Amino acid sequence: MISVVAGKILSKTGNKLTVLTAGGVGYEIMVNIGSATNWSVGIEVSILTYLVVREDALELFGFASAEEKDLFEKFLLVSGVGPKTALHLLSLGSVQEISSAIGREDLAYLTKVSGIGTKTAERILVELKNKVGVGEAFVGEFEGALGDVIEGLMALGYSLVEARNTVKNLDITGKTSQQILKEALQRIK
């Protein structure tokens, strides 16, 4: 498995980079269009990669961060999503934005990608909703007592979106987490 390619970028065409390593081997690496802007011809780089082995080809996919590679690998777990489609999904935005869209079950956001229809987008939402770490992204917006209340509501089986929307409108002045949770439970029903 080729997991990192380090060297000098010789060429950049669309979403493909050619990187010449110190050993004199040039690798063609496909990257998402958003990440392609991070790299330019002539600079030394170290790119995290994912190797796809097929009967007729070896393809390298490159990533700007470990988080981006991790999300790519999670997309590959979804039936009907291949590496090129997963790479196109990464072009929708940052890892956090994509994870948030999955967390809030934003079907329209995912179907913006060419090759992703409604059924595939629904499969992505169902299969990845609990795997992309959206809980931390959303709970992180609410610190202290509100974050505790969101986590408590989720532990009781409410979705992240339901919990988040419920606590947004609560008056928490001078209240403990338990009091806020009790009030949230009254409103959520």
C-alpha cells in the first residue's frame, strides 16, 4: 500500500498532480478540486494517498489532511460509492461541512455531486450518520451545560438535529444542566 508520496510537483492538470519522488519515480495522483488549489507546480510536497488496485490499473488518490482521507475511506464503505465518486464528494466543502451535512441529513447537499442520485445520497446518510463524528462538531458549538444537555438527549435516543434545535431556544440563565435537560425534554415531546 502506498500511503504517502513525497516529492516535487511536476505538473498539475485539473484534479491530477504528477509528483516526482527523490528516487526518480513519478506518480500521478488524483485529488479533489478543492484540495488541488493547495498545491502548485514546483513545490515539494508530502501527500497522503490511498491506492486503488483494479484489474487494469493502479490509481492513487491524494488528500490534504488525514481527516479528508478518513472521510474518503468512509465513503468507500457505502454501497454504490466508488473512489472517484468519493473524491467528488470531498469537493463539496471542508470535512466538517460535509460531516455536518450528513449529520443534519441534508440530502440536497449530497446530490449536488455528479453521479450521486437520491438513493445513493440516502444510503450515505443512513450508513455514515453515526460514523462521521458529527456529534462533536455540533456539540462543540454549545459549550458547558448546553453541550451536556445535547449529549444527554442523544443518549436518550433523540437525533443530534432534534437535540440541537431544542436547546437553541432555551433560556439557561442560572440553571443547572439537569434543569435545562428537564425543560428540553418537556419541549421536545
